[in-house]
Amino acid sequence: MNAGERGGKRLFMALLLALGAVLAGVGAVLWLLPRWFAGAEAWLPTLLGALFGGIALLAWAGIAILVFAFLFERDLPGTRRLRGLLVKGVFPALVAVARLFGIPKRQVERSYIAVNNQLVLRSGCKAPPERVLILLPHCLQVDTCSVRITGDVHNCRGCGRCPIAGLVEIGDRRGIHLSVATGGTIARRIIVEQRPQVILAVACERDLTSGIQDAHPLPVYGILNRRPQGPCRNTEVDLSEVERGLALISRGAVVRPAPSPAAVSGER
Ligand code: SF4
């Protein structure tokens, strides 16, 4: 785990704890509030108190399991199921809590992706190369390139002006399918067609976060792109991070030798 991932995990835990405190506070107020009204029926405060107390307790139990898993890198019963709750339910609440502390949404998204990756790896989701899908954003292709790679990424001529050439080489060497998606709808169609068991996706914070949520329960290992020219234009990705991610999620990979430099730079 690199420093960025550790920092992301820490922020996520801190936000989870803050969310727990907010929930406990709301639960306590809701428990006490009806009792402050002298005219309230006796059963009503008890029912409301039990209801909100129960919700707060459940939320705290979930938070405690996740914090334990993150701190000690060990799963308690229910940790895997909590990934669903984390993916679908907890993230918007964490963004709201982060806003209270002035933490930007992008930072929360980064921490969410780091924690999601940890949970994906710990779920033991390694798949054979033919059931792994590398999903790439179109903005990785340099905007002066006229080759159409959205239908078939192998149309790339391997000139090396953008990361697509290296990504195609990695995919071919490992026997893993690559697709380029121009948006969420296309990405969903590719997933339906390819039927992967696990996805390695490259994108920005926002697209990775929504992609992880959309694809759930399919596990998505996310890698952030770099944007030296701003969003959605001539973006980059660290190929060694892609190799590292694939080594973690793909079983029995590295099936073909790397092609010679002459073959990579030659026309396909
Ligand atoms: S590597 Fe070259 S040919 Fe391939 S997509 Fe990038 S610019 Fe186009």
C-alpha cells in the first residue's frame, strides 16, 4: 500500500468515526426530544427512541467492523457484505460530513477509491485473465491522434505519443481484454458484453466513484489518471500502477512475452 492509499484510508476512517458521532448525536436528540414534550403519549417516546436508537446502534456496529478491518487489516464477520453498504449508502453521507469540516469532495472520492481497492483485494476476487476487463477513458488518447480506438483499441498504431500503446501492450501480454469507453452508458454496455469477473478501471475521481457504484456488486479496482492539461484532455496513467493492479486481481497472468520495441512502434 503506498502513502496515498494509507492517507486515503486514514481520512476515510476519520470520516466514518465523525459520521458515527453525528449519528449517535442525532439518535440521542431523537430519543430525548419526545420526552421533553409533557403531553406526548407514553408509548410514542419509547417507540421513537427504540427505533432511532436501533438505527444508531446498527450504524455504529457497521462502522466498528469497518474501522477494525482497516486498522488491523483483518475481516470480521460481515466485512464483505458491508462493501455494498459502503458503495451505495455511506459515501453520500461521508461527503456531507466532510463538507462540515471543509474537506473537498475530490479528497473524499480519493479516499473512497483507496478503501474500495482494499476491500476488492481482500474479497479474494482474483480472476483468470480472460475474465478481467481493463476499462479506459477516451481522454487517455492524445487529441491529435485520428485513429479510432473506441470500437477496437487494437486500431492504435503504437506510436507511443499517448499511454494507449503501452496499455495495449500490457493487455496483449497478459491476455486481458481492453476497452475504451466514452461515457457511463458505453461502459455499462461493454461490461454486459464482456461479462468480466473483475474490472480494472482508469478514470478521474468522479468517474471512478460513480463507476464503482454503478458496477456494484461487480468488483472494480480503480486507478486514477493524471491530468496535466486539465480534465478530460490528454490525460495520463502510470503504467506500472496498471501492471501492479493487474498482478493483484488477475490469476495466472503474464501468458505472452513482451513484443520487441520494433513490433510496438510498427503499424498494426
Ligand atoms: S499511441 Fe499513437 S496511435 Fe495509439 S492512440 Fe496514442 S497517439 Fe494514437
